[in-house]
Amino acid sequence: MSDDMQRPEPVEQNDEFTRRQWLLRLGELVALAGVSGLLPQSAPSITPQQAPSATASTLPPGLYGPSQDHLVHALSSGGNNWTPPPGSETEFAQPRSNIYQPGFFSQEEFAVVERWIEILLGEVDSTASAQAVQWLDLWLFSAAGVRLAAQRLDPMHRLLAVAYYGEESVRQLETADPQSVVHSGLRELRELSMRTYGREFLQLSHAQQVEFVNSIAKTTSDGDLRTFFDLARAESIRGYYTSAEGLKELDYRGNAYYGECPGCEKPS
């Protein structure tokens, strides 16, 4: 091949923060953080010093230079403090400093559901169990708005949703009324507890409460109480396994840095 036909070697511009450089610098920061999550004082010198506007103009679409302040803050916290630094573009869910106020349940209903879910989840961390109950309350509080939004979906968007999720799933969103089901189920729970034990659910002993919940689980009835049981179990499990404790139990590895691709072992 003649010299004029040879492809020139790519030249990396000094002022261009490329995808490769971004990954290398991010990897260097994580490696320096180590298992302790502490960064040496020299770490900030690794991150790019360009202004955001200059970096954004040279990076491929959709890729942004890592913020020095945000990376140092996140890695030096060791995963224990996720309070964003001043001026952060990222919002973090903050731990509640006061008692949770339910949006859907009354205080009496909330206490019943709290105990109910503690039994359903078994021996789990009390904070994670409380978060599961709060998730159920939030999910029910939002149910009417979700149903209304589904009913007002643009016809073309609805066709797309049906093609992806199926007609039954979309219609379920448009018609389901879990709020009424839960209220009816809680009424049946109270009536059945009074008929069976002569006392309300929260007044039963621990053994009687467990026995009562297990009896509902074994029934083949399709009444509101059984529907409430199934709904509470499904959503409390969802709430628990998206809590910090639940993710830890699942050994969730999201947002982790790997030195090599997991599962891709070299042949011996």
C-alpha cells in the first residue's frame, strides 16, 4: 500500500476528554478509594479540571465528565453518608427524622398493617420492615392517580403499552381499585378476628396473630380478606427487597466497580 493510501494514526487531542480517559480516571479514583472508601489527599488531582461546558463540548453525546466534588464525596463516604454536597445536581432520599405519617391508612389501620407485614416478612430488620409498610402505604396512596393516568393515556401510547405489556396488564391498570380492596379486607380482618377470638387483631397474643395470618394464607376463599393478604404480601416483599437491608440480603452489586467483567473467566 502506498504512503498516501495509508490511514494516519489517530491523534489524541490534549484538550479533549475522551471516553477512554473518562473511564480510566474514574477507575483510578475507585482503585485509590480501596475497600475502606477513603481517598488520599492527592485524589482530586486525578479528576479533570475543565469547566463543565468545555468538557461537554468534546465528549461523545450522552457522556459527561465526572464531577470532582461529587466523586470525592461519594467515594470518601464509604457508602455510609449520602448527603449531597452543596450545589449537587443529584437528589438523595434522606432518612426520616420524625415519625412516619401514613397518607392512605388511618393510624389504627397502619398499626394493624404494620404488625401484619412483620408476620409476613418474618425475622427481618425492623427498619427494613417499617420501610416495606411505608412503601405499601405510598403505593396505595398513589393508586387512584395511577389509574386515572392510565385511563387518560394517549391512544397511540396505549397501543404501544398494549404491544409491550399485553392488553390484560394495561386494562388492569385502568380498572384496578386496590384502595377499596384493602379497606374491605381490613374490615373483614377485624370481623373475623372478633368472631374467632373475641378480640381485635392487635389485642391478640403473638402466637394467635401468627396463627390468624397463617389461617388466611391457607384459605381458598376469593374474598377481599384473601385478596388483601395477597396484595399486602406481594407489595411488602417488593418494598423489603428494594430497601437497603433487602438489597444486602440479595447481595445486590449495582453501581459497583469491577476490575474485570464478572462471570467471564479465562479458560484454564
